[in-house]
Amino acid sequence: MTDKISAFSTADPVAALKGSNGNGVVTDKSQGETSAAASAPAPQAGDTVTLTNSARSMQMIEAAVANAPVVNTTKVAAMKQAINSGTYQVNAGQVADKMLQFERELN
């Protein structure tokens, strides 16, 4: 799905990014302001973004979660087998406790 952005012109000035040095280059905050500014390469023709270490970690976590299975197929198969064989027993007290907990969280 795409959203069309209206009332935007490429001729309109764009505000500088917070943390940028005014030339469209955003510094890496994990390196510290002084060391990042001193060791920063010369600005390139286009805008650049440098991610912090925590942002890189978040990307790795997101990728791991995206690759994780949504359903535990082993547990589902075991539950189906127990239901089909008639050995699955519902713990009514546990179900009631969870229902009450859910109701409390709604209020």
C-alpha cells in the first residue's frame, strides 16, 4: 500500500536534521560528538545517515524476530494428538484465572 503525499514541493526548503552538522550528514552519536566530527569523512554529494550501535542491534533483533516461526508446530501437533485421542484435559481453574486476569486488565 502506498500513500500519496500532497502539498509537498521539491522546491520547499527542508529543515536540517537534528544531530546533523548542517550539510545533510548525520553523525554517529555512539562515537561521541568530538571524535565523530574529527574523524568524519568529507561530505558526499548525497545525504548520509550513520546508525548508532543500539540502532544496529535493533535491526538484528528485528531480523531475528521476522525469521522466527509464528506458530510452534510441535506444540500444535501434540495438542491435536491429545485432543484426537481424548487425553487432553482442560484445567478449568487456570482458564478461570486467566479470564479474570484479562478482565482486570481491561479496567
